[in-house]
Amino acid sequence: MAETGFDAGPKLLESSVGEFVGESNAYYEREFSKIQSATKFPWTWNTMAAVAGPLWGPARGLWGYFWAFVVVEMIALVQIGRGLWGDLGAEQSARAEKLTARYEQLYQRGQAALEAGEADAQGLITTAGNLKRAAERAAEQAELAAAGATKLLIIGLAVFVVLRVVQGFYANLMYEKRYLAWRADPLVASGLNWTTAAFGAVLWLAIVPLTLYRFTVSKPYELITKFPMDKEIFTPVANWMEGGFDWLAINGAGVFDGVTGSIRAILDALEVALVQTPWPVVMLVIVVTAWRLAGPRIAVFTAASLAYLAFLGLWEVSMATVALLGAAAFLCLLFGIPLGIWFGKSERAYAVALPVLDFMQTMPAFVYLIPIIAFFGTGKPPGVLATIVFGMPPVIRLTALGMRGVPEGTKEAALAFGCTKGMLLRDVEIPLAMPSIMTGVNQTILMCLSMVVIASLIGAGGLGRNVLEALQYAAKGQGMLAGLAILFCAMVIDRVIQGHYKRSAGGQA
């Protein structure tokens, strides 16, 4: 039987290593063999990597090695530069000079006032004495800072030497991993490339000298520290965007009012059911529903959580919060799961939607409250909309991920047995993607929960307002009790939904 890979013996290893490294074949053959045969840490040393430092990486195609050690070495070089020519006490010296000049002015004024017999003469002399002592302290601090230059130099040199030693020991380990990658994929760059080495040197010259200049010169050129920008650009752009918001708010008022009305109808229905209905009825229905859907353990937890809300006098605001959270979560799932299914089945649609989802998740919540207030005003419906923007992306992403994770072989087998596309989606793809979908549901509920307090800033009310008031008046106890109430509301909703899914999955299994 023909031998392959490393089983082919030393000759095949030598020939492949030689083909990969291009130069210094014997050295790398010996070091790679040492690394591959080692049972513990292989003590291998690369003198060229220790001497050239990060520049050795680009020459061998190891750009990760280059960036990692350039950043760390730059810290050591900055300390060396500050120790050699950095004016460490410049700031304190300048302060001492200003204080001394001010002291002399006040002292002269005080002496003149004393000779003239003015009432404030002694006060001026006392203030001048205080300034003199402050100037002396600043001068002492400047001397201490200047004396620390030698210490910084020694520390920087020690760190630099240690880093070069680490690179000497680490380089062959990284290069051997690249060699294994090249064995698996011949398209991986190999050999000694002087072009990439020169490019790495250009990058080093563009990064390190400027950084050293910035951190070692007391007053660097403003062009280095501040981007050259016309300060008159910001205001016109901001005014243009504000005009755009106003135009959309006026011309799209019908659409925005319709959205607000629809959300208000859902909220009103939930508040009638949860807030205006007698509390024993609501509590009994919720506990029985939890029992039927998720089992007795979740029902006990639900009863304990509701008792916490009731006994602390938070029942009405908690139910208002559940209505807000429930409306937002319901709308997130109503639109998010179908969108996730679509994106999971269409690469083109998902590619278009991905930047939008990234925007929805990464834009700070306080920022997108601005257009929501501009278009929808304040109150509970805009609070629900803000929560939807923040809470919908997880269920869309995880539903799409679950749909993409369904094995192609399973779908092909189902189609071969006569499944239509609808049956394939309903009976094969969605059940197999359900664990990922339920994780998305969980994350969406938690995201909606995290927006309760922020939505209270625009008049959403509920427990979020209690937390907001606690922050404003430093009412620590009130804030913690309201925060725990929000937590229990979200946990009850999540445990019931997840428990129902687990019981259903277990019964089907």
C-alpha cells in the first residue's frame, strides 16, 4: 500500500518542507520535525525572527504574527523613547512657571497694597504665599517625573528584549502551523517573499515612528493629533438631516398614525385583560396557563413571581409592563420568524437584510429613539416600536441559522418521497430548525426586557418608570425591587414558552 502524508517517511517530509520554505531548508526540516515529534513544549529557536522582530512575519506570510508583535513592541518602544528623549516633567514645569509668575504678580500687588494701607493687602500676600507653595510642589513633581526617565528606559528595554526572545521561540511554532495549512491547501502562500517583507517594512515605518513622535514629544504638531477637518461641515449636515426628518414626519403622517393606532389597539386589548380585569382572575388564569403549557414546576415559579409583584404593590405597573413587553415580543415574533425563514432559504434576501440587522443591533438605543419620537411622538406605542427595533434581530438571525442548518440530505429525501414545498417547510425544515428558533425567541424576550427602562424615557411607563425615578433620586431600594419585578415578568414569559416547547418536543419524541 502506498504511503501518504507524514507516513511517507523523512524523504517526503524533507521535500515538502523544502518546497514550502524556499530557503534554509535543512534548518526548517530539523525544527519542524522537532515540533511534530515533541510531546511537551518544543524548544525551538529562530534567530532571524528574534533579530528582525515583527518584520520576519510578512517575509514568511505570517501577517497575524506581524500585527500582534508590532502592537506589543510599540508599547515597549514608546517607553524607551520617553526614557531617552521624552520631556516627562514638561507639563508640571509649565504649571510651575505659570504659578510662579502669578505668585510674583500677587506678591507685588500685596506689597503695594500694604504700603498704601489697603484692607485687602494681607489677603493678597496670603494668596501669593499659597501660589508659591503650589509652584514649589509642581516643580518637585516635575523633578520626580524627570528622574523617572531612567526607570522607564530600563523597563522599556527589558520588555523589548523579552518580546524579541518570545518571538525567537514562537516563530517556528507559527510557521509550522502555516506549513500544515499549506499541506492541506497548496494555495496558501509559501516561501520567502521579499515583496511582502518590503510592504511590512513600509507599514512599520508608517506606524512606529509617528506613534513614537506622538507619545514622546511634549507638544507634537496638531496635524498629528487632530484630523484636519472643516468645522463648518457638521452644522449644515445636521440641519439637512433635521429637515429631512421634518419632511418625512409631515408627508408620512398618515402612515405613522396608522402604525401607532395599530400598536395602541394591541396594547389596549392587553391592558384590559391584564390591568383592568380583577387581579385574582388574572393571577389564576396565568398560573393555570403555566401549569397546562409548561408543567407544575413552572406554575409554582409563576405563582411565586406573581405573589412578589402583588405583595410589594407593583401589580398594576407590572401588568402594564407585561402588556408592553408582550405586545413588543408578539410583534417581533409575528414578523421576525417569517422573515427568518425567508432569509434562511434565500441567500440574496439575507445578504440585503444583513446590513439592516447589523444597524438595528449596533445602533445605540438612545440614538434611534430620536427618529421614533420625530415620526411617532411619545407614549406607549413609540416605546413598543423602539423595543421592536432592538428586539427583532435575534429571532430573525437565529431562525435563519436554524433553517440553514437543516441537512440537505434530509430535504432531498423528503422531496424524493413526494413532499411538496409547503409540506417540506411545515413538517421537515421548521421542526428541525425549532431549537434554534426557540433560542431566538428567548433572546428576543430578553432584548425586549432590556428596553423597558429605555422606553420609559419616551413615556412608555410601567416598571421602567420606577427604575428611572430610582436612578434620578438615587432610591436604591426602589430601583432594585422594580428591577427584580421586571426580571420576574420576563422569566415567567420565557419559562412558559420554553417549557411548552420542551414538553411538546418530549411528547412528540
